[in-house]
Amino acid sequence: MQKYSIFNLVKNAFSNHQNWDLAWKDPTPKEEYDVVIIGGGGHGLATAYYLAKEHNITKVAIIEKGWIGGGNVGRNTTIIRSNYMHDENGLFSEFGMDLWRKMSQDLNYNVMFSPRGIINLAHSDAQMNAYARRGNSMRLNGIDAVLLNREQVKEIIPMADFSDNVRFPIFGGLMQPSAGTARHDAVAWGYARQADSMGVDIIQNCEVIGFDISAGKINGIRTSRGNIKAKKVGLCVAGSTNILAEKLNMTLPIETHLLQACVSEPIKPVLDNVVTFGAGHFYVSQSDKGEMVMGGDLDGYNSYAQKGNLPTLQHVLTEGIAMMPFLSKLKMLRTWGGIMDMSMDGSPIIDKTHIEGLYLNCGWCYGGFKATPASGWTFAHTIAQDRVHELNAGYSLNRFSTGHLIDEKGLGTKTWIS
Amino acid sequence: MLYINCPHCGMRSQNEFSYGGDASVKRPELNKEVSDQEWDNFVYNRKSLRGKHLELWQHISGCRQWIKVERDTATHEIFRTFKADEEVA
């Protein structure tokens, strides 16, 4: 594989950049693989990469219905954080933060990881207490957390509404300084390029039609480009999880919902951090191009449409304007939607299934992008070793029957309620 | 914007409604032994169909009645609406 470096950049400049190697190949599916990963999104590509890198399993195929990185890894708001209270989520995400910090070097691809900090705003004394508790839990797990009072928040984000006559005054906030953003497409492409160079076949425009299962064991998959035998199959299909589960005769604790995001026209640098509104569901950051990147609630009803509905967007942006009134002056440049695999407790599932050789990775709700490296790493471990790693032991499929829910948000079984 | 034909009030915008999830889910009978699996299916497990989906909505800013709506989850087309106690053929 051609290394991306300043020297290669200069060298290729002499030939007008016409002679760069392809970043990944376009292979024809082979008859058989050791592992087939369904879903060429961030998590699937990361899984294939860590299977090759950490476990030396390179007879791997990624099967993608569309094009790689065209799903939620290309449709998110690029926020990376580990500000969770529960141990399972905190330790898993903080492990991921380490992978994020090393990712550009590791993948030889600039993912533009920018640890600019995230601030969750508090709008009441009770919320300050809850944040103090969450911050303490985070610090006990080795995650950085700083409780800010109103004055400290004002110093960092003076453009927020600090006037006296507001419905939701800012009392303070909880900050994770090491959180941040990254360039989402580069994450997918970086993992794809490295996985490809280690022998993984990335097969695009190939839809999974069915599964070949006998005596409780998976033997392969049926696709629109023919049958493929596989010793092990991993599902990394986010919003399409329920569709594939139906083909497997499984009913999962997952509902598929639509989440929208939008960007404004580009403006000069105004916001250094990621900021979330505490009296609703709204978050904002500013991209390197200057656009304000915003998002919030789900549309609120089951949906497979990869485009959103205006009432939710209006609701979300109303919250945004309540928090930062200057946003009302901006023109909207683009809105988009992605379909989310909403689990019933708001936490993901990375586990084996009752079918031997079939592994499940789903339930990412609002937080799939930031989990990309940790999800890929632990899923690769689960597939390669045929047992869960301690980092994803809590993300079991049977926790719903045993009562070991990880209900970070306290929303119960209706994580889609807005 | 979705327009939902409330069987009690007529055609209204989605802003007046709140969503209540899959309407085909049945609570296990109380007068018999209920297995953990049956509770699981009732509380957590959902088919989340792509296509026609029968679901509960509440006309929260109107008559406050729960209703059933048959809607396509891929196109958002609404086919039929029913009162909560109406049997859907």
C-alpha cells in the first residue's frame, strides 16, 4: 500500500496526482470466507480492520448493499465523547477515546480528530446535582470531567443566552475537555483502505437476501451477487438490523427510527466546543468549514425513510435558538436523515446469538459514530475468540430478559420518546 | 408533515399527536402463567416492520383518545385509521 506522506504528496504532484493507487479494490466475491461482515459502514469496516490487525484473520469480506460509508457514518454530527455515568458505557467509550487519539497515525489517514471539548448545559439546581454525580462517576472511571458554574460557562460560550428573562436560564454545565469531533468520511475511508491492504475484500452493491443455516449453525449467506460460504458472519447494519433479523426469524429489542441533522451556511469561527442544550435535545458544533452542525430529537415514530420531516426539525431548532439566539440569523444549508437502530434501554448490543457463528452488533441509538473504533475492536474480538471481551460483556443480548439493562438516560423501553 | 385522520375528530396535523409504538403487541393474559419469554416479547422485542405498520398514536392536543394508524414506515403514507378498540382485519 502506498503510504500517505508529504514526500508522496510532492512526488505525485509532478504527475498531476494521476498516479495514486486506488484506496481500495473492487473485488468479485470469493466462494468462501472465514468471516463475512454484513454492512460496510464505520462499524463494519472497523471490525474487518481489527480482525486483520489484532487477530490475523484476513480471509474476510465486507458485504455492503450500497456504497461504503453511505449510511450513518456519512450522516452523523461527528461528535466523539465518553461522558457516560454507567461503568459499561464509560469504560467502553473511554477505551474508544484512546483509539480515536491514535487513529490518524494508526490508519495513516488524517481523520481530523479535534478534541475540542463538549459542554452539557444545566438549567436548574437539580440538573447541576445530576451532572455533579455523573462527573464524579466519570472521574472514577478515569474520564476527564469538569463541573462549570454559570460564569465559567459564560467565559467559554459568551454567545449563549445569559440574559435574565429566559425560560431555561443557564446554571452551569458539565464539560468533558477531551471529547471532540472528527471527519466522519475519513474514518470510513481510512478503515476501508487499511482493511483492503491487509487482504479484506470490500464488496459493494451486494445485498444480503438470506442466510444459510443448518443445525443451529451458520454456513453462509445468500446475496444478490451469489451465495457466499462463511464460517462466521457478523451483522453491523444499524438501521437495517430489524430487516435482517426478520430473515433470521429473530425478534430483537430494537426499533428503527429516523434522526435528522442539519448544517447552516458557513460563518467565521464562533464556537470552539460541542454544546448541548440541557432542557431538551439539541446539540451544536462548528465544522472546520465554518458551518454550524446541529441535531437533536428523533422524528419520533418508526421510520425507514432516510429523510426527515419538518415538524421535528422546527422543534429542534427552536431549542437551539433558545440556547443561542444568534442561530436564528443563519440560513440553513443542508438537512439530512439517517435510520437509527434504537435499542430498548438506549445502549448497544455486541454479542453472540443463539445461532452458532452468527454475531450481532446493533442498538447504537444516537451514539454510533463515536463508538466506531471501540465497537469494531470489541466486535472483532467477539468474532475471533467466539466470546465477548470484558469491555462489551455488558452489551449482551439477553440483558433484557435478565434485567441487567444499561438505562443511561432513564427512559425505560421508549428511547424514541421525545 | 403527516396528516392523521383521527376517527373522532377528523384530519389533523401530526403536531397534535404523540406516538405510542407498535399496536400489534398484546399484553399477556393475567389469569394464566406467563413465561419470561412472553414478558420479553411484550416489553422489549419488536418486529419494526419496513412497510405497512399498525401503530398507536394519541391525539394529545385534541380529543386525547388513543387511536390505531396503519402507516408505511418507508414512505410515511397513511392508509387507514381506527379507534383504539376497533379490531383491524
